[in-house]
Amino acid sequence: MRWQMGRRSDNIEDRRGGGVPLGVAGGGIGTIVLIIAALFFGFDPSIVLQGGDPGSQVAPGPGGPPSKAQDELRDFVSVVLADTEDVWREVFRRGNREYRDPTLVLFSGSVQSACGMAGSAVGPFYCPGDAKVYLDLSFFRDLRDRFRAPGDFAQAYVIAHEVGHHVQALLGISERVQQARRRADERQGNRLSVLLELQADCLAGMWAHHAQRARQILEQGDVEEALGAASAIGDDRLQRQAQGHVTPDSFTHGTSAQRVEWFQRGLEGGRLDQCDTFAAARPRAR
């Protein structure tokens, strides 16, 4: 990915060096479920974060300045965030709307958000309560080593997906989905969550479409990196790895094939109406 000459965003809040959680509330099966859920991108953090034990201990962070490699990664994150700002400001302007930039919070170990306290294990997440994206840079190491999804554009996809949730919040989509989920049973609620996540994947692809047209950011192999990351974190693949079988009714993010498909739709089409996962899921009239 061509990013070194890109604009740096001012909307970075660096909280690295914070506390590291010593445990996960619940223990046993609940801990395992939480860790598996934490492997997913972009889930609604309030479902997990607000359920934590308010008395759980937190160990102080390691302190000291971040490494040179982490500083370079921070620079990369800042450029990707700035690029999403440029794309979404223009998309919203064309639709006679105003885009309000999110803040990206870098943390190490644990972090307090408007959605509650979270540890690094939950992965990157967006909190609609404060319009901030939260990211522990160590997740990118997990993305490369654990999920076998290396590459800077795979990392950019992660950020763009979370910014996609911010776009959904600004458009009122997230609130409508949350209202519908409160009226739905668990199975239907999971289905709505899948549609929301797949749309965020499509919005990430839409960012890449416009960034490429305006600034030619893509290098050979970049698209494959993003598709590899999308495939690596599909519900079916993660469940098969974690428990040896797949339970579709419990999906919250979509299968590997679905995540790849919707990222590609956004990448190829570049239009909001082509990212309407909810309309695509409605039964067609005969």
C-alpha cells in the first residue's frame, strides 16, 4: 500500500502504556466464549464490555516510550485514518450530508470507553457512545501470526471496517438495527448483527474504491491481503477452529465467503446503495 506520502490525521488519541487486565470476568466457559467473540472485528462492544466485573483488578502498564516499530505503525494508522476522512467527507458532501470525523484511540492492555472497560483481547472496536475507534496495535501482530493475514492493506481493512461502523452510526443505521434487535429473539438478533457487519465490510471496500481512484494507493497484492483478512475472520472459519464445528444460528459477523463478497462489492461499486445488505437479505416478491 502506498501510504508514506499520505496526509496524517489529527484525530488520534494515544493512550498507550495503560493498564493490562489480569483476568476476564465469568471464568470457565464464559471466558472461552468471550475470547472467541473477541477474535471478531467490529462487534457491538456494549454487549460484552458492560458485563465485566467492576471489581476486577488491573495491573499497571509497562510504561516507557513506544518502540520505533510501534511509532511507525502509529504513523501508518494515522495516514489510513486521514484517508478515510478524505473519502467519507466527499461521499457525504455529495449526498448533502456532513461527515463528522471519528477519533481513533490507541491503547495498550486495556482502555476505558463510553461503552465500558475493554482489554486487548476484544480486538479493535467502535464505540458509538463516544464516536471513537479503539485499537491496540498488538492486534496487527495477531492478524499476521494467528490469523495468517499479513500485509499493510490487511491492517488498513481493519481500520476501514471500524470506520464503516462510524459511518453507519452517522447515517442512523446502527440505531435502527439496535432498536430492531431489542424486539427480536436471539436468532433474529444475530442475523441483524451479521447484516450490520457485512455492510461495514462493504463500506471498507467502498473506501478503498474511492481512495484508489483519487490517490492510487493500491500496490500489487493489496486487494488479496484485504480479502485474506476478511476470509480469516469469518464466523464459520473461527468456529471451526475453536470448536470443531459450525453453528450458523450463532453467527454475528457472517461467513468468510460473505465477508469477502461484501468487501468486493464495495471495492468494485463504490456506492452506498450497493452496500445495502438489509435490502439484499429481504425476500424478493414473486
